[in-house]
Amino acid sequence: MPHDGHDNGSKLSETELRVRALESLLIEKGYVDHAALDQLIETYETKVGPRNGARVIAKAWTDPEYKSWLLSDATAAIASLGYSGRQGEDMVVLENTAKVHNLVVCTLCSCYPWPVLGLPPTWYKAAPYRARAVSQPRAVLKEFGVELSEDVEVRVWDSTAETRYLVLPMQPSNTNNWSEDRLAEIVTRDSMIGTGLVGSNA
Amino acid sequence: MPHDGHDNGSKLSETELRVRALESLLIEKGYVDHAALDQLIETYETKVGPRNGARVIAKAWTDPEYKSWLLSDATAAIASLGYSGRQGEDMVVLENTAKVHNLVVCTLCSCYPWPVLGLPPTWYKAAPYRARAVSQPRAVLKEFGVELSEDVEVRVWDSTAETRYLVLPMQPSNTNNWSEDRLAEIVTRDSMIGTGLVGSNA
Amino acid sequence: MNGAHDLGGSHGHGPINPDPNEPLFSQEWERRCFAVTLAMGFTGQWNIDQARFARETMRPGKYLETTYYEHWLHGLESLLLDRKLISQSELKSKKAQNTPKTLSRILKAEDVAPALEKGGSARRQEVGNAKFSIGDFVITKNIHPANHTRLPRYVRGRRGKIDRIHGVFVFPDTNSAGLSEKPQWLYAVRFEGEELWGEDAEPNSCTYVDLWDDYLEQA
Amino acid sequence: MNGAHDLGGSHGHGPINPDPNEPLFSQEWERRCFAVTLAMGFTGQWNIDQARFARETMRPGKYLETTYYEHWLHGLESLLLDRKLISQSELKSKKAQNTPKTLSRILKAEDVAPALEKGGSARRQEVGNAKFSIGDFVITKNIHPANHTRLPRYVRGRRGKIDRIHGVFVFPDTNSAGLSEKPQWLYAVRFEGEELWGEDAEPNSCTYVDLWDDYLEQA
């Protein structure tokens, strides 16, 4: 089938001009402050990201008490590590097991737990994932290289409210004696969305 | 709200080039014949159109026997006037009354009874009508200037199969002594789709 | 498929804007696209359900941003390429490069009138009695096939009443996949507005949808 | 609204194509669009449901053909114009022309960290008991509002089971319309794959959707 080209080149530069004009207009009007904008960007580029979530997961793997707190009151347990606030005000953690695999999506927009995972990747925000995660989760997982046997129940969580979901992936069996720090390094972003598994050779 | 411009100008000329190239390629390959193409266009530009349907309606208004045949076996009754074939192989006629108003749409593509109405107008093929005719038929009718009281049942017919629907509009009450020819002149295309009513001052 | 073409009940498309003075074709290329599509259709290299499905495979956003004959053009190019009647490289170069396939039917000018008059009914011979009778209540199946279907999303899993029995017709879901015509009974099924749109339904309104046996279950 | 944003279960969008090496922002304008949107959000001139609805009002085909931050840009421009914080002519000329409105809150650099940490929970005080209990079966309403809703089309008129009670939360349908927060109980409702997708469901799969009291009826 022919695939009609989509002229991104000219489109994006037009969009770029629109954004620049809007930003300078809003600054001129005094509605936004340039330094605050830079601060916002810097925060999400350097401080908030999936390394936060990885710390949560690693702690849950090494501290049974923390894990049980995390599963019963995720917001408080995550805040105790210093991760809280915008787009993570009300957290729920979903535990993967040998029989249950959880997968998170937002079909209506792109809700995502910012304090623990940062800003969502492009694929999470785009139509293919949002369209198919709910109706064809196993096929979607295959595109991420994850094949689950039929006896594993696949649970998809559609983030339609302000509740934000974080997946607690299964700990690789050969990492039981690993330190929390070492474990945090192998926890991937995708494993906390549910589109990946954690391996011990990451 | 800002409405983003859609660059039809450059788009259409690109499409025009694509169509020209395709046509000449298919002629060169011998799959299509230039004279046949012209003949097809001429047929629908000059021979097949809503004047055909208007003849059917006018006859039904003046000939009770024909009307009852039309409502029970539309395909045969319409063919008896010389209108048959492609995109009208299996016809159904829907009678409007003081208590029932029929409206035809094709939500999935743009099915339309070609032998009696010709090719569909742009609005019939476009998203706004296809989207809303089934869910908001009264609001749609208002956009066509037709306001029906709540005691009139609005029946929408979604042409999902090869059955093709033609609406038999109500005859204006002051035209009872009009000739079939004169009546045919006041029957509009929209009245046979159901998006219009027939007036006697057309 | 749950595609952008399945428009029934969707919002945000703006006003209808009927133009009472519009010409039959607004551009010369539409005229040619129309004729070429019809002429190729007559060669019998695909059926109407395959033609519809080809149009539906357009990228969803592109489908919504383009017009009717652009959908046709996309569908025609797709079918021609898929059937290897033309090649991508021919399409790009705009020149024939490979030997044409031999087609058993090619439409000539003198065939146009008889071919249009003959048409191609999807009606097939009736065998036995219809599964449902007029007045029966049915529930449409809640299917979500990736392939072509003529059961719109807005009417899936809904309760309706058999209003007319049209006869036996080719079943698009299998015919579009080139599997078989699987002819079966076709009905006009009436759905009350409230059944389809809940509290957002307009008063005293209903929708009739033509549906085949395979889409229906006894209510 | 039944808009193009309501993507669950739709087909034809192509492969997911995750890029493991993508940067956080792929273009400089995305970075700026992100920051400007957040900063304007902090001024309190609209709530999050109004921001979402503004993005959804993009022309459906355009929405599908553009990316996330282009949706944000459309939403932000719409809200700024609607609230008369800027004018069309200012937007076109790229120059301030009118006296700015006085905003009670403007985000300064030193406010960024505390403001982000504070966030803005949609949780409200619990009054009385939840209408449904864990394990209860519910049916989602079949609504088709023209306004904003968080009840996706694929899950309307479907039977599910209350899995979790999240607490009392702001109701987006009224909050997006600026009517009231209408806080109510929110649940995670579990729907079996077959209930949602019929015979096309994948084996041993289910979907949990967060739904408010106003979307639900006792099964």
C-alpha cells in the first residue's frame, strides 16, 4: 500500500514559530516568567525521571515492610523517598507476579506518574499505543519484545482519572543478594509502565 | 478558538498530478480505455441525477397504484421508469407522513442510490453529516432549515448494506391537481435524502 | 476495522455546510478519479467490499483530513499495487515499465451503458427461511475485527427489532477478505434513539441499520 | 465528547515503534511549549479538565496527524483566547496590544519546586460511604455527551466489577464545563476482555478503568 508522506519538516518549523511567538507574548504580558520556564524545564530534564521510580522499586524488593506499605498506600510510601506532587498526587502501585502482568495506558490523553517516571516517552503519547493497549495488550507487549504465556493474566490499567499507576515489576530471581543501589540500576522505565520486564544483565 | 488552516491549495495540485499520472499509466497498460472514461463521466454528468428520482416521486404522488408498487417493490417500480443498475440494484422507498420523517445516511462510507439521485453531494460524503445524522438527526435537519415537531418520529436509515434508500417526501397539500411533470419539477434532491421537504413554490 | 471511516456518533467535525450550488465534480481530477475507479472496478480484479476496505486502510488522520475522491484514489492505488497490476516504481515514474497483466474484462465505451444498467447486485438466492422474523428482538454482537465489517461501532452490543427482511445478500466481512461470499439473510433492524445514545438521544428518534445474520443474536 | 482523542480499541494507527534513545524533548519548541503550558496552568485561569477538553477540541483529523505537544499548543492557545488573556490579533502580530489582565498567581522561578511538589490533588473529603462496594457488579452508562467526559467509548454500556475504591474525587464532566467540582466516589472497575471486545478479545486479559459514581449503575 502506498504510504502518503507527511510533511513534518515544514510543519514543525511553523509550529516552532508559533511557540516562540506565544512564549514572548506571554512574557511581554507578564503572565509567565522566563526564569520560571527555564526552571520547569531543568526540573524535568535533570531531577524528575525514571531513576526516581527505580529507587522505589529497588526499595520494595529489598524491604518487605516498605513493599507492603507501597502496595497499601503508594502515595505516602513514595513520598517518603522524596517523590511527590504534580501528576503523582494520588498513586497506586500494581504488583506483577508469575501469574499477573500489569500494563498502564491512558487512552484518552497521556496521563503518566511524573514524580516517579518523569515525562512520558513519545510512544506512550501516540495513537498506536493508546489505541491498542486496551484491546490487544499481548500483541502490544510483543512489539516491546515481551511474550507472556496464556496462563499469565494481563491486566491493563486505563488512567482515566487523576490516579496514577506505577507497576512493581518482578525481581529477577538471581538478584536476591543484590544491594538496593545495584537493583535500582536494572529497573527500566518500561518495566514500571508494564511494557518491559526487568532482566539481571541490564 | 484558533482554527488551523488546512493547506488545500498545494494538496489538491499534488493530488491532481497523482490522478493524471495514474490515469495515463492505466491507459498505457491497457487496463482502461480513454473513451470509456469519458463515457462514464458523461453519463453521470448528463443522464443520471436527481431528476430521475423526481420522476419516480411525481409518479407516486399522482398514481396510487404505482405508489403502492413502489413501496412494496421499489427496485421493479423504479426500473419500470428506466432507472436501474449500479448502486441501485436493490432499492427501498421510505414514505414520509405527517407523523414519520425518514432521513438517509451512510456512516461508514457514502452509499447513495445513484440511478435515481446521481452522485452524492459533498456534504453527504463528509464527516459532519456522516457523524451526526444518526446521533443528532433533528439538529442536522435544522442545519438544512428543517424543523420537525417532537411528535414527528425521525427515522434515520444507515446504508450499511447494498440496499439503497430513497425517501418519498410528502406532497405539498396545495398541489393535488398538478400534473406529474409539474410535480417532478418541485421535487428536490434533498427531499429524497430526507434533509429537505418539498415546497410548492420551488 | 475500528477505523476513522466509522463516523457514526462522533463529535467535533464542525458544521455540515451544504452548498446548494456545488457542481457534480469540484475539480477536474475528481472527474478522472471517479471514472478510472469505476472502469477498473469493471475489470473484476476486486469486489466492492475489497474496494471499501482499501479506502478504510488510509491512515486515520489522513482519512479525516481528505475528501471522498482522495479516499477513492488511495483505495485504487492500494488495490492496483496489491494485485500487482502496477508497481510502486511505475507509480513513481508515471511510466509503464512491466508487461501488463492480461485482464479478462476491459470496459469499452460501448459497454458503459449496458454495464451500468446491469450493475452487480449483492443479492443471492434465498435458501430456507430467514433466521429472524419481523418484530423479533435481536442483540448485535460486540465484535471488533481488524478487518472490514459493516457493523458500525455505535450499534454494537445494542438491542433492536427486526423491521424488514431484505433477502439473502453477500456478507461483506468475508467477501472483503476474499474468503467467500457467505451469503446470508439481511435485515433492516430498528434501534430506538435511547438504546443507542442513552440520555443524550434526541426525542422520538430511531435508527435503522442493515445487518446480516452473523451480526445478530436473539435478544 | 466522542472525539479523535478517545482512541481505545481503534485500528489502523500502525506500529508503536518505541525509540529507546529518544531525548526527553525532541525539539526545542516542545521544551518551551511544555514549560509555558505548565506556567500558565499555575495561574489558575483554568482547571486540568478544562485544559484536557481544550486539547480535545482540535479538529479530529488534525489531532491524529499531530503530536502531543502540538495538542498542548492548540489547547493553550484556545484557552488563552477564550479567557481573553490574549487576542487573535496579538497572536497573529506576535506583539502585545492590549493591557494584560491581572492574574492573582504568576509562577516565579523560586516557586517552581514548591509548586510542583505541592501539585494539586483532585481528591476531596469523603462524605458518607461509597455507593458501591468491592466485588459489586456495575454497568457503565451509555452516554454520548458533546462535552468532556472521562468515560471512554469502548467501555460504555459494559459490565464490570468494582476492584478498588480510590476515594472521593472531582468529577471531570462538570468540572471541565466550569459548572462545579461535583466530587464523588471513584473506583477502579475491572472489565473482562471478552466483555469489551467479544470474540476478538485476547485470552486471559482484562482492563481496569477509573470510573466515578455518575458513570455507573448497579448491574
